[in-house]
Amino acid sequence: QVQLVESGGGLVQPGGSLRLSCVVSGISFSINEMGWYRQAPGKQRDMVARIFIGGTTIYEDSVKGRFTISRDGAKNMAYLQMNSLKPDDTAVYYCKATTAPDIHYWGKGTLVTVSS
């Protein structure tokens, strides 16, 4: 059974930092892509950052320069380092893994709250 488990969320003050982790288990095929998405209350789930098997990364415009996605392929883990956090970053953050032929797996999410 495929499982993605996120951790590292919590309450942080504006300007603070958090590091999210995602561990993947139960996948037999190569993971071509991992990504972080977020969903704020009353809003749709949006892409935050993606990292591809070759190391290419893409970011949503509002997090560029503040967030960094990375991946440990040997451990089937992904990370999201979040710096200079803003109240608008408050959301549930979800991890996604994609295998061939374009099969997506999601975690259950971790809540990030940015508030003073």
C-alpha cells in the first residue's frame, strides 16, 4: 500500500521558518516527480513547488526566493524549506509523488499556520 506522510507543520510567526518533510513508502516504481501543494481555507489546492527526477525545480511565483524543494531519492523523501513565512502562506500542505505512467499519490497533509 502506497503511503505518503508529511510532517513538520505547525504554528510560526511571520518571518519565521519551517521545514516540511514527506516520506514515501510502498511504491515499487521509480518516482519521476515529487511536489508540494497547499490549500488554504475556502480555496482550491495549488502547486507550491515541484522537483523532477533530473533535479529540475519549479515554484509558484509567490514563494520564489523563500521556499526550497529538495529530494532524497535513496530514501524516497522530499523536503520543503520555507523561510520568510507570511500569513498568506497559512494552509494545509500536501505532498505528491508521481510515477510512470503519470500516476499520482497524495499524502494527508500537514497544517502550517503563520500568525503572530
